Amino acid sequence: MTESTMESVESFRLRARAWLAENMPRQAGDEPPPLSDDDTSDWIRARELQRMLYAGGFAGICFPQEYGGLGLTRAHQQAFTEESIGYEMPLPLNIPTFAICAATLLDMGTEEQKRDRIGAAIRGEEVLCQFLSEPRGGSDLAGVTTRADRDGDGWILNGAKTWSTSAYAADWGLCLARTNWEVPKHRGLTMFLVPTKAPGVTMNRIRMVNGVREFCEEFFDDVWVPDSAVVGEVDAGWTVASRQLFHERNSMGGGSPYVSGRGHPRTVPKVTPLEIVRACGRTEDPRIRELVGEYLAMAAVQRQTSDRVTRAVGTGALDPAAVSLIRLLHAEGAQLSDDLAVRIAGAGVATGTGAEPGVAGRVAIGYLMRQSASLGGGSTEMARNVISERLLGMPREAAPDRDVPFKQVKQGR
Ligand SMILES: Cc1cc2nc3c(=O)[nH]c(=O)nc-3n(C[C@H](O)[C@H](O)[C@H](O)COP(=O)(O)OP(=O)(O)OC[C@H]3O[C@@H](n4cnc5c(N)ncnc54)[C@H](O)[C@@H]3O)c2cc1C
């Protein structure tokens, strides 16, 4: 399909509007409904909704047609997202399934991986997750110690991963493992597509401080995968991981073309500073109005920076590393919002975190998760490193393990 044979954005928008009204269930209000305590049913529902989008011809808008998508542009996706507000959408599938994992497979996977995995995700049949971080730490991703050893026409994986978002609901995970210990750390890695239910995979769910069990940890004990599980080249997994990190940072900053629908469903929906001000009846307080102004200004800066960086990376005017800028702003914006929420709500946030938490309780629960914005998608310190070294040309951080064979690098204390 060429630009000239492509349906216009306006015609697509009108068709989407009519189809959504006819086929998709309405939700109460503009924001996505909270996730239920029984999160398995949320995932069954997400798959169901994705199948509805697929049957209606509105799934995988920016993915190529040969892999089950529509092969349309970011502008088509944006129009669909605008029209979809107020309808139930399969939002849990956006990140990491589409925006990170399917996007990485599209760039780096084999034809078979693209056809099978991206196609199945678009049809609502499969969910994908990321097995990157390890208990030893997530920032030094090139230093992973999960190992994959050759075994006939396949590989045997041993090791441990952690903080895998929604892995319990996933079918496949992109797993970074070490295949060569004789070379420096970046050169001995390989990315594998691992079935989450493969024999030898033990998965536990992690309960977070806010009570939610979205994260998992996994132990791989002699997990066998075939050669066809390799994504990209053997020992060139860093190239794949770098692309994956690009998509992750881009999606966190709001720049991914593979996100469909607006919002991120949460068990306890986040409260915006504006909602709190209204709930506390402090709309006329000049100091509070100043704080809300700060929040709105930051939101505008974030939106415009995200648009600008995304466009510049798309045209090649900026290095792809620039998505770290929008990833960083996302964290700054989220934390500003959490901090302002507490300042506006005042001492009330210390109480009311029960089953019906009310606005103050929701602020408190949101605040408990404050740090997640600066860790998920790689920490903000790592984003600052990327910005200073790769965009501003500052000297690289000292790394004594960069050029030595990985087997000589001291592990642990
Ligand atoms: C919401 C969320 C979702 C996530 N989803 C996933 C997922 O799906 N899959 C997955 O594999 N992981 C996931 N993670 C894990 C995430 O990638 C890691 O938390 C992150 O990479 C940091 O690793 P760490 O927590 O082990 O911290 P560490 O690496 O131990 O770092 C601890 C602190 O030291 C700082 N630090 C470390 N090295 C440096 C340095 N060189 N310079 C300056 N500061 C440094 C870090 O910035 C951080 O503040 C998720 C995390 C969150 C919060």
C-alpha cells in the first residue's frame, strides 16, 4: 500500500467512529475502568476486546499488513485513539505486548517470529512480556548472568529474572541471556523468545507495597528452546536489547505508534491534582491554583516535547537515543503530579487507604508507587547517562568491565 492508495485519515476516523458506536462496549466516563481484584478476568477481557478490534478491522493499525496489521500511519492510529475515548479498549495489551515486544520483533525478528507472534498478538490470541532485569540489578543490562548453552539444535537456559510486568498473563517473553563468556559483556548476549509455560520455568508473583501483584519473578532451570527462538543473531543480543530499550523509552514517553486507546488501567485509579482540588473544595485558594498551574504547565511541556522528539527521531533529525528525553520527562511529570497531589490533599492522605479509599486514600496509594516512574523502562539516572553521553557528547562513564572477557568480570561482592 502506498500513500496514494491509503485510506485518508478523515475517512478512517469516520469509519472508526461508526464502528466503535456499533460494536464496542461503552465505559462509564472518559478514564479506563479500574482493574478488578481478579486480574485474570481483566486479561481475559483484554484478549476478548482485542479480538473484537481484529474482527472489525481496527487492530494493529501501524503494524504491516503481512503480519496481520493495517499498515497505516501514526496519524490513523491517533485518530482511532481519539475516537475510542469512552469505549472499553484492550489497554493492558499496549505495554509491553505491542509497544515494546511486538515492535522489537518487527525490527529484529525472523519472518516466522513476526508472522506468528505479532499476528497472534494482533488477533488477541497471545500476550508478550519482557525478561530483562535480574535480581543482581536491572541498570547494568549488558551484565546479565542468565546463561544459554548450546544443546544440539537448541539452547538450554538457566538463571533468574525479575520485575517482569504482567508475565503471569503472558504466553511468550523476550529473554536476554549470555551465550558467550569469552568476550566483553556487550558482545556475548543473545535474545530468545521463551514460552512462559515452558518446562523448567518457575514463575512467582510479587506483591508490591500498594498491594498489586503486577510483577513476576522467574527462575529458569534447564529450559530448552529451539534455534528458532533466537531473535536477531547469536551473540548480537545487545543490538536487539538496545532496540527494545528504544521502544520501551519511547512508549513510556508517549511516542509509540503501537499504542491504541488512551490511558493506563490501574487497580486503584490515579487522581489528578485537579480532581483533588475539586474534592477538597479548594478551587479558590491562590497557592493551590499556583500548584495546579505548575502541574498543567508540565503536562503541556510533556505533550509537546513528546510530539517534537517523536517527529524528529522519525525523520532522522535526532538520534533514536533522544527518546530518553521523553522517558525522563515522563518520570518528572508523574512524580510532580504525585508530589502535588500529596501537598494539595494534606494530612488526609495518611488515612483512608482501606477498601473504599476515597480521594485521599487514592492519593496515598498513588504516592506509594511514586518511584516506579523513575525505574520502569530503565531508571532516570540511566536516561540521564544516555542523554549526556549520546546526545550531548559528554565523556562516557568509567566502566572497568567494558573491554574484558565477561568471565573475568567479578560477580557479586
Ligand atoms: C513499573 C516497572 C515496570 C517494570 N517492568 C519490567 C519488565 O517488564 N521486565 C523487566 O525485565 N524489568 C522491568 N522493570 C525493572 C526495571 O527495568 C528496573 O527496575 C530498572 O532497570 C532498574 O533496575 P533495578 O531496579 O535493579 O535497580 P539497580 O540497577 O539496582 O539500580 C539502583 C539504583 O542505582 C542507580 N544506578 C545504577 N547504575 C547506575 C549508573 N551507572 N549511574 C547512575 N546511577 C546508577 C539506578 O538508577 C537506581 O536508582 C520494571 C520496573 C518498574 C518500576
